[in-house]
Amino acid sequence: MTSPRPLSLLLDFDGTLVAIGETPDAICVSEELQGLMAQAVEQLEGRVAVISGRSLEQLDALWGRGLWPVTVAASHGLEMRHNGRLRAPPPSRIFASLSRATEARFGAQSGVVIELKSFGLGLHYRLAPRLRDALRDWAEECAVEHDLVVQPGDMVYELRLPGADKGDAVRAIMQRVPFAGSLPVYIGDDLTDIPAIDAARALGGRGIAVGSRIGEAANETLANPEEVQGWLRNLLA
Ligand SMILES: [Mg+2]
């Protein structure tokens, strides 16, 4: 009899490991979460990855050195850091310019929160839900003009470069040592996580949804990031 395949943990960040804040900057990574990640990396012999729509720069700023031993697929997989080596597309200036254009269009006082990332632009309407349709139209206009993709999320439309999604990131990570041959468990909460859950399941693993938004795509559901942290504590106990 063959021994069971070991697990890999592939984790979304916002809404999965930490609760979503009023604005993208309004979250912090607790010492407890830092400790859990360090423990996971040790017990799973490095088979831990964070897969996020945030840029690597944003994630490093929030985590400090805590992400160094973790494989990171940032910007929906466009940026990948594994074993300290970074793979990323050339820098793009388009998002800074679209950020200025969005500010000019909606005004600083409108409640629209603009999140400038290395390879994307988040247009958040959590503080201005009435502007949802106007923001979507604006995002679609910008996407057509600049050959970008509009990614809807939790109270956000994100403009990003075409060519990668979180499912691609899962497949790329699972080909690498020490992930190759293991069973991926993907945990995520938003529409962008569905291709990643599908990829994990296609590789024989499973998907866990956080909250109710993407429950049908997953094998099981956890209510919120506190439950995710509890689930991790249990797994590592
Ligand atoms: Mg998320």
C-alpha cells in the first residue's frame, strides 16, 4: 500500500486569512497569524503558498519577513516568488496613469478608494455603493482602451493585465519542489478563487470556501477568517 500523499496549503489572503477592511490598507497581520504561517511552513516542509490579487510589494509591506519562507503568487499569479527567486513581468506604467485618470473622473471626495498595485488597479466602492455601476462602466472603458481585464470582486472592480489567473498560479506552484506530488488544499473567498479551487480539485486536492460567495465551487465552507485560523490550528496541532 502506498502512503497517503502529503498536503500542500494554498491560501488566498484578503477575506481568507484576514478580514476585509473598509479600505485595502486597513488590515493588519497579527502575530498569531505570523506564528501560524511559520508553523505551517515548518510542519508541511515548505508546502505553503499565498496566492493573492495584491502585489508582492503590498504583501511584503503587510507581512514583513513573515512571507519570506512562503511561496507567493501575487498580482493574481503574474508575480511569483519561490525559494527567494522572483519572476515578474516588466513594470507597467499604465496603472499609475489610470489611477490619476480615475481620481480626476470620480474625485477624491466620492468615497471611491483607488488601490494602485504593481500590475493592477483596484477600484473599491465599499464606501460608495451607489457608484458601483458607474465604476464598472469606467473600468470597462479603461480595459477596452488599454487591453486590460476587468476582474469583479468583493465591492471592487479590478483592472489588471491579461494572461494569468489564480488557477494558473496553482498549477505553476504544484509543479515545483516541494509541492509536486502533494495534495493541494486551496482556501479562498472570492470569485477570483474559483479557478484556483477548480485547479486544486483537478489535481486531486480540495477547495475550501470562506463565507457564502463561492460555496458551490468548494468541497466545504468555513464562515470567516477566524474559522480559517482555527482550521489551520487544528491541522497543525
Ligand atoms: Mg480574498
